[in-house]
Amino acid sequence: MVALGAGTPSASASGRIALGAYTNGMDAVPKRLSDLSALLHQPMSIASVFRGPGDIWPGPVEANLAVGRTLLVAWYLDDHTYAYWASAAARPGLVAIARRVKAYGRVVAIRPFAEMNGDWQSQQPTARPTDGYATGYQAFIAAWRNLVTVFRAEGVTNVRWVFNPTTDTYAETTDIRRIWPGAAYVNILGLDGYNWGTGGIFTWRSFANIYQVQYNRLVALAPTLPLWICEIGCADPLSTRNAVRAPAGQSKAQWWKEMSLAVQRMPAVRAVVLFDIAKERDWRAASSTSALTGLRGALTSLKAY
């Protein structure tokens, strides 16, 4: 396993928790990430991007975004089955990206097949695959290990592999303990989790309610590895973008405050990466004045921790 090294956010005199984000439009206008940093009154240590099949990276866009930051790449490879990604047929495409990452030189944290445990994923690894894409546990493990093996064979030492499920643990999701590729193939544990607010099929959930169970499972699998919250957001009842509600006494600002307190009881957490976009919900940091103020306070608390 490659050790974490220079360029990877970690504990420092300025605080244990590194901050990162994806913000809408930053691929085209990298300055938007710096603008978000200024808005939050906090340095931005991680630049989060999303890349899919056929994308050629890293390149100038990623280099511009990651000046003074670690690049975090969600690498979606959903154009083929896990069996393909575990096979020799996948090697040429993987080698091409591996060589680009090696030439890039700086640390790149890669989260392949992000949120692989979700039942909305066409290739969700399950005990009983039901169609041509959904595959079994061992197929996923073989695919993951092959990615890592190909990069290592190319002499790539600046990658940090992030095993990144969602926080979801309801019956239809995949138990991550069944698809764990092994600590020899993982450098960082990752989690994505959102509070969707009350509306439709969703109800307001606290940070601890969303994160604690999956956090415990991941840390038990690899107690010495750091954990990054790779995507996080909260719906905002005060936003006009999406109609959601919150229980009495709750708000997006309060949710961020509770998040900062809960993270301080999760010693493995080393980074929090915001998903700053109005999409299914208004996940933006500045979805309302109250939400922005609450997030600023929460991040200040984390930095002081």
C-alpha cells in the first residue's frame, strides 16, 4: 500500500480537518473554487471533480483547479461491467490514464466506482445479479484490484485510492463489508451522505443518523486509514429552489452545527468535501444567508478542533 505523502491533506497546526469542494461550473471557471473558499472564510485544500468513460485526465483543467490543492477524482467507469474492468481488455485504457496521472506528478486521490453500494447504480454488486450489468461481490473486488494493479505496474506512486460508498445501509443497498477489496488496495476511506430534508419519500435526518453506521463499518475494516467525507450537503427549507421542510427547531444552519460536533467524535475523519450546487436539492453553501452563516461557524469549529 502506498503511504500518504506530501500533497495529501492531513493533520496540521491549523486544524485536523481539511476542507474541499466541488462547486458548480468550476471546470470551466476554476476561480469559482477560490471564490467559494473566500465566501466560507476558509482555505480550500481539495478540488473535487467528476470524470467518466472517455474523459482524458488529468490535464490543464485539473492542474488549474488543483494549484495548492489535492485533486480528488470521482472516476465513473459505468460503460462496461466489472468483469471487463478486471480483464486484460481494460488494460490499454487504464494504462493511458495511469501514465497521465504519473506525468501529472502531484498527488491525485481517485475514488473509482463512487457510491458503488447504491441500489440506483446499474452495476451495483449484489448477491444475486439480476441483469447484464449488475454483478456479484467478487467481480467488483477483482475490478478494483485490477485498477490498482495496473497503476502500480506503470510505476504510479502519486495516487491515493479512495474506497467511497454512500452512507446508505437500508436493505436494498450492498453491505460494504462484502465488497471490501482489502487494505492493501486502499489508501483512504470515503463516504458520501446528504440530508434530503422532509419532502416526498424523504425525511429530515441528522448528520449522525446519516453517517454513523457506515462510518463504524468502514473504520472497522481499516482502523488505521484516514476517512474523507467526499460529498456532503443539506437541503435548505429557506431556499426557493426546492420545496423541503424541517422539524421544529431544525434548519440547515443547525444541521451544519451538529455536523461539526459529530465529526469531532469521529477521529478517522480527515477531510470534509462540500457538494456546492443546486441540483436535486439546494446543496449550495449559500442556499440562504442563515445556511451560509451556520456553515461558516461549523467550519471554524472544525478548524479549531
